[in-house]
Amino acid sequence: MRPETEADLAGMIAGADGPLRICGGGTRAVGTVEGAVLETGGLSGITLYEPGALTLVARAGTPVAEIEAALAAEGQRLAFEPMDHRALLGTDGTPTIGGVAAANVSGPRRIQVGACRDFMLGVQYVDGVGQVVKNGGRVMKNVTGYDLVKLMAGSWGTLGVMTEVSLKVLAIPQAEVTLVHRDQSADEAVQAMTSALGSPYDVSGAAHFDGRTQVRIEGLAGSVDYRVGQLQNGALAGFERVEGEDSAALWTEVRDVTPFAGTSGAVWRVSVKPSDGVGISSALKTAGLSHDVIYDWGGGLLWLLIDGRADGGAQVLRAAVDAVGGHATLVRRGQAMTAEVPVFHPEAAGVAALSTALRAKFDPRGIFNPGLMG
Amino acid sequence: MDMPTPDPRVLEKKAAIVAALRAVLPADAVISDEAETRAYECDALTAYKCPPLVAVLPSSTEEVAAALKVCHRMGVPVVPRGSGTSLAGGALPTADCVILGTARLNDVLETDYANRVIRVQSGRTNLSVTGAVEEEDFFYAPDPSSQLACAIAGNIAMNSGGAHCLKYGVTTNNLLGVRMVTMEGEILDIGGAHLDAGGLDLLGLICGSEGQLGVVTEATLRILRKPEGARPVLMGFDSSEVAGACVSDIIKAGVLPVAIEFMDRLCIRVTDEFSGAGYPDCEALLIVEVEGSDTEIDEQLALILDIARQHNPVELREAETGDEAARIWLGRKSAFGAMGRINDYMCLDGTIPVSELPLVLRRIGEMSKEFGLEVGNVFHAGDGNMHPLILFDANKPGDLETCEAFGAEILKLCVEVGGCLTGEHGVGIEKRDLMTHQYAPADLEAQMAVKDVFDPGWLLNPAKVFPLQTSETRRIAAE
């Protein structure tokens, strides 16, 4: 099914007699969902863009590339730096803004400016009985009623099919510099990143993998020079300065997790507090699980590649995460995996009960991506 | 303003309710004497008052849970209260309710500079969160103007903003986790010191739910390293349109000031007379503040002043010293107090797209003549969050009603031009009956369905947010 209008979509959902697998461009699907495919690519187009108000409204099926091009023409961007999943997941197709919103996709700059959900000002969606609902709006400050926008962000199509999203956008800064160290242990890296993130120098990215630690500074050219100098004289002594396209390439690599592209293992995305990140990797080692790791968000976001286990390392990993607080999402199943493993981190009973009850309210027939989130 | 008729079955069992609460709480935590409950009869929306049946002041999450279990079992409505600074009536009691105050929940539980988070009990005041970390040069960013008094619990309930949220975001962007008690008395941990939700974003839903989904007792908040410095610049313009265009150009230019504040002629005059800030005599005034080291500030201000000059300002005043910076802010910070000195006023809180500023200001001016009441405009221009102050005389019969009608028209205008009823104060009772102007029945139904999940008995702050008529069947069915 590929509706061309919101009314078509509402009709299709109201008339659906079985489960639906909701997708935008189909580039970032996680887990396996049985159901008739319902894709939103037909609901496309930017409906409003006011650069002076930092606001853009687009239909859910609008290609991310189209939005980024429109923004770039005005010197603006999606500041939360959404990942392109195609290389990692081996998918093709066209990433859509609805997919970004439904998966709350946020990249390295999340630690400075916030997640996708923090940039979502409003949504319109069709619920499980075919009713069109709107929430939020297109202004930056809005506390009128409950914030269903946050609830829809990262709900992976299980609560409703988004038809329109309003976003806050930001200007592309004049300058960007990345400070790089090529030979650090994970412990040294976290220490350096923590110190940089705790400085007044407004770090907009802090990542580490394969011995390389990288810290990004953005802003007006003079300001960037000043802050880079301060960091090189303190927290990031011994780091070299990388600029321009070379700097940008370093972050695309982390954002899109390209070092894990083309591999066969399970890929996990883990969020813990930065000081717990290295401990997660140690716990896996202690349990005899060999793995590769990319640290983002100053050490608090781990991308893990775990090969050769029937459960993809789920049991050991999730126990380690539960011990410190956080969550682990199975973004890509490993080819060696034989066990059924929930994609999303199992929640405590009380929280899980609320989530289940909310899904039942929004989608009483349980037809949206059934089983995906519990 | 209508409120539901108090439930006589609750009123008549007051003694039993008090006894049940006393059985689970320390003796001094249950307030039932009518002379003392009067202290909780209103919040900062003082036009409406009603003493509660009982007030309770628990000192721990467990005591909150015990009190809520009693109220749930006995079918008593509960109105959570932070510091009572709501301008929307969010903490206004009903005669049949228990006020649950967070005043005794004010400890810092954990400060963690390495991970840049602090965990506090929710009754702690906003400013004292920063107070707990400023010796290490950190701060908590959301800064509502009541920050000296307002509690984090209330900030979370209303998703409070402040003057500096253009750069740092509002409460929901700085809240990482909560410990919350449901109406049934169940204790839940949602989120934590890590970023973002692993499943549905319940934290984002709870923030801004006006105390209708649960009582937050602890919060994990993001703290930030303080910038090296900050400096404001003052700009005067001979029309609001030009000031609005200047705001738009600054935002587009790629500098992100930490605040852009706007005042119109009436506010400029009144605050200047009150504070002696030395503001220019003009139609519109902007205060733009940027942060960083001295050289970074110079760089940003050079760009901003260049933009301002293209709009033919009648005055551009850069603060050369800390003292001059303080004087630039002096009038703005005393604006509400200064306006209050000349008259009673009602403070609105609608948000509009920044591009609609000139139109909205013109329409407000026209409506001011139609209703015969003066309006001063002072607001956060960078994000379009307006605060029109309608002046009225509380002692003059009918003036409050005229003022409320005028206010409602302004808020409807905000919605018409693509904005919303409230940007940072919340709906409470004040904007409750206007919700149908912003949301269609299905939109409100979806929000009420969320309350059904968290509080099926509609006992938590039940008469707020949704128009009484809209929520009536649910509130009655639940009894």
C-alpha cells in the first residue's frame, strides 16, 4: 500500500483487516515484522519553510536529501545530524524524514544540541483506527496540552503513521575543526572527552574507535580558533587539528557507523552514561565475547559489533547494561544468530505495562508493526 | 472560571481521610486545620482561590506513594503542588482535594560532573539546583523568571522555559530521568543519567503533563559548564516591524544569541520610570545577549551590530562594563514588577511564528482600543514566545472579565497565525477552555487517552488542561 494523500492513508488504515508493516523509505528497518507493507513515500513534499523562524514542515515521506538540500540553500541544516543507515544495514531506497522521526535518529551532535525528538515541534499522524490526530505545532515553545510529539518520536510506527512533521532547524556554522589523536586507549579517550565536554568550549562531537579520538568544535571562525587553542593547551594536548572536508568525513564515518558496514555480526546501539561505556566493553571481554566498539557521545553511546553468538551477545550485554542503567537496541541481527532476541531493551514491569497500555490506546487492534516494541 | 462541584461523598468523610493519611505520614506532614489549609488556596494566578480539604507534605518518595495509595483507595482527588508559582492555576485546589506539596523533598541526591548530571528531589528550587553545582562552574540551564522560588517538580509539570532557552532549550530538553509515583502509589523509574529512551519516550510525555499523569519525586537533570562570560547589547527601533525583521535576520545569520528580548513603548516607558535603566524613547527595544570569552563575544556582537545597523536603529548600546550590562538587563528583569506597580495586569503566554510578529503586535494594538484596556508587550522574541501584559483594575467591576475576554482573543489570534496558546506557563485552568481553538476533538481525545492509561480514575489534578465539558464523561465515569 502506498497512499498519495493523508485521507487515502486514513482510509487504508481504517479498512485494514490485518497487521501492517509501516515504512518510509525502508532504509532503517529493525527486527522482523509480519504484515502488509504500508509505505509513506507517496506523502511527500516540504509544506512550509521559514528560514528566519528556523522552522520547516514536511510531509512524512519527504526524502531527507530533499530537506537537507532545501536547508543548505539557506545555510541551514538538521542540527541533530541524522544517521544514514543504508551502508550499515545494506539497504537501498530513499531515507525519509518520517523514518528519521519515527526512529528518533540522532547523530554525534546529539550531545550538544539534543536528539531528533528535541527538534520535533509538531506531528500529524493517523492512529490505529484511521483517525487523523495532530499535536504540537510549528513554534519553538509550546506547552499546550500533552507532548505527544515526544511520544511519537522513536515509537517506530507502533502508535500511529506520521503524515507530517514540523522541525526546528539551525544555521550551518561558519567553521568546523576536529581535534584528533591517533593513538589512545578507550580509557584515555573517555578521560580526554570528559574533560573537553566539561569545559566551556562547547564541544559538538566526541567519539573514539580504533585508537582514534576525535573532538569537534563549530562556530564563528575566530571563536573556533580560540576554543581549539584553549583545548590544545589543556584537555586535548597532543591532538592535531583537522579541518574542512577531512573533518566532515571523520564525523560521517561515526554517524553512519561505516566501519561495521559489510560485516556479518550483530550490531548493537547502547546508551549508558559516558563513564560506564568502557565498563560495558570490559564486561563483554570478561564473558569471552570478542567484539568491536565505536564510542560516540563522549563514551555514552556504544556501537558494538558482536559475531558468532546465537543470541548476538544479548544476554551478557543486556545484563551489563542493566547493572549500570541504560539500554541496548539490536539494530542489525548477526548472520550467526539463531535465537529470538527482542530488538528493544526489555523494560521494567511497571514501565512496560504503561507502554503496552499506550500502544493499546493508540492502536486498539494491534495492527501497527505488531510485536516490534513489545 | 468554572470548577467542578466538590464531591459531597469526599467532603463528608474528611475525618476518615485525615486519619488514614495520618496513619501513613508523620504527624506534621498532614495539614487539615482550615486556618492552615488556606495557605494552599491558590498559586500565582491569584484571581482564583479555594482552600483544599487537606494538604500533605511528604519527605520521601515512599511517603508520597503511601499518601497516594490512601487517596486512591478512598477516591480523593489529588492536586500536586511544587512551590505554587504557576501563572496558569496549575496548582489551584478544589474543596474536595488533597494538595500534595513537594516542599520537603529538597535534597541533592547526587552530583556527577564527569557525566554532567545532577539528581535532585523534585521540591528543590530551580535556582538552588544551579546553586549546588556553581562552585564547580556548572549550571542548570532552564531559567524561568520565578527561578528563585519555583520547584523542579513544577518545572517538569509545566515544561518551563525561560529567557535563555533560545540556546539551551526548555525543561524537556534538559531532563534525563525521573522517579515518579502513579496515582495507584506505584513507584517508577523512567530514564536515567544516560541519553534518550530505549522504548517509548515516556519521559517526554510526563514532562509538561501538568501533574496529571503522576507525581515526580526525583529528577536527573543535565548540567552544563558555565560559559566564560556574557554580554548584552541594547537596540532601539522606531517600529515593532523593524525590530521583528532584525530578530529574523540575526537568527538567519548563524549566530545563536543566548537570549533576544523585546519590549514595546509602554513597557519601555514604565520599566524605565521604575528602574532608571536609561532606556531610549522609542517604539521597540531589543536586548540581545551572547556568550563566550571576550574575543568570542566581540566577534559575535560585531556581526549582530552589523545586522542591526542595516535596520536603522535609533540607538545601539553595547555594554562596556559589567555595570552597564546590568543596567541593560535591569529594566527587562523588573518589567513585570514595574507594570504591576501602575496597575493590575494579566500576563499572557502565547507563542507565534517569529515572522508573524508585526501582524500580531498591530492586531493587539487594535484590540486594545476595542476592549479599552492597555497592553504592554515584553517577550522572548527569538522563539516567538509573547508575554502581552493586559492592564486592568481589579477593583473596578467587570474589568477582570473584560481583561479575560481580551486575553482570550489574543490567544486565539496566536493560534490563527500558526502559533499556540501557551509557550511556557502551561494550560492549567487559565487556558483550559480555549483548548478547542487549538485542537480538534480527536486531538484532545488522544491526549485524554494518555491520562486514561496513567490515571484511569481521573483523580490527579482532574479539572485542569482539558475543557471541563470535554473531560466531564471521564471524570464522572471514574467516580
